[in-house]
Amino acid sequence: MSRRGLFLFIFVGFLWGIPYLFIKVAVDPENGFSPATVVFLRTAIGAAILIPIAIKQRQLFAAVRGWRYVGAYALLEMIGPWILIGTAEQKISSGLAGLLVASVPIWATIFASMRGDKTVWQRKRLFGIVVGFIGLIAVVGIESITGSADPLSIAMVLVASIGYSYAVMMVQSALPHVSGIAINAVAMAMTAIFYLPWSIAQWPTHEISQGAIRAIIGLGVLSTGAAFAAFFTLANIIGVARGSLVTYLNTAFAVVLGVVILNEPLTTGIILGLPLVLIGSYFASRKPADA
């Protein structure tokens, strides 16, 4: 990997590791925004950043023409998952949310098998699925039994992760020649329009903290607009498959930042589950060299 590729890899890992921290601050019930308002604001900012890039690439109208698939992608990647994660983070830590999202490669591998990918049954990938699920069971079980986290909130993040895993696979298959930046620009615009009425209805009547405002700006500019632009630049250098390995890095960032900045507890569930989920996701997403 070139120096530029390595820099982008670490940079994207950081940008996709901090949204859980930003969301945790932004959805504070006492001085923040509602989860729906957070989704509206971050996607509006993200779309404003990505649409000009898509226009420059001359790919925006190709994404608009595929609106049916982009709409389905937006539902599974943004409209559903981002409201679920935002709502869940009102009751669980940002680090735990990031850890649960690290299960995406495991779910993606299962969906790939359902779509006819026989390499899923290769030993290393099966090992990854089993280890990953043991990690998830450890996290969910320990966090729920000890009362460290709300079971329903954990379930919300897992559902979001399942949506993530199928969304990318679906849209890549349906629109293989359309820029990822253009697809996400249109998807973000759709999501912002979808959540606009809820954002207006739920606009806070209490005083909004400066921290929540900064979190929204960081979430929209860094973790939504810049992160997607940087990821697809990275994908052009090292490929989408290798670029997706950034999942493991952003999970580590999410857990560490939650502990260091928000003083979140490093619970037994996270300590035991994190390495198992990361190892499982790594092996589950690996394909044989001749595949």
C-alpha cells in the first residue's frame, strides 16, 4: 500500500470511528437534538458536500436515474440504521455501538452466501462467522445480564448493522458503473428530505449546548461528507474489498474515543467481545486468493 493509501486508510478509520462519539453527544436528551433531527442535519450537510463532487464527476444524473435502487439503499444504509443507532445511543455507550456495527462483514458474508457466493463455505470464512457470533453473543449476553446496556438498544444497533451489510451489496449489484460518491450524495439528499418533517416537529424547545452543535457539525462534515469522499478515494487506490477492512480500525477508534473522551466504562462484555468480533469479521470477509 502506498503512503497515500495508508494515510487515507487510517484517516477513514478515524472518520468512521468518531461518529458514535458525535452521535452520543448530539442526542443528549437534556441539551441535544432528537435522533431524527440528527439524521436530518448530518445528511443535509453530507449531501451539500458530496453533490458538487458528484456533479464534477458527471455521475450525479446516473445516480438519479437509478433512484429506485438508490432509494432502497438509502432506506437500508441511512434512513433506518441512523435513526436506530441515534435512538440506541441514548441508552448505550458509543463504544458498544461501534463494536456492534463491526459485525457488518459477518452479516455481509451470510447475505453473500444466500446470493450464491460459494466461497463463504471455505473453512477460514466459516471460522470467522462462528467466532464472530460467539463474540456477539458474549457482548449481548454479558451487557444484558449485568445490566450494563439496554437489550432493546443493542438489538437496534444489530438491526442497523444487518441493513448496512445488505445495502452496499444490493446497490453495487444494481448500479455497478455508478460512482459511490454520487449514489451516497443522492441517498443523503433523499434521507434529509425524508426526515425534514420530523426535524421541524421535533426541533428542541430547550437550550442546545455548544457541544451538541459542534457534534452535529463534526458528524455532518467529517463523518458523513468527508468520510464517504475519502473512502471512495481510498477504494480507487486499493479496491473496495481491501478498503472495507477499515471497519476493524474504526471500531477500535470508536471504543477508545468513547473511553478516553466520554469516560465510558470499558465493560467486561466489550473486553471479551471486541477481539472476537474483530477476528471473526476479518476471517469472514476474507476470500480465497483464487476466488
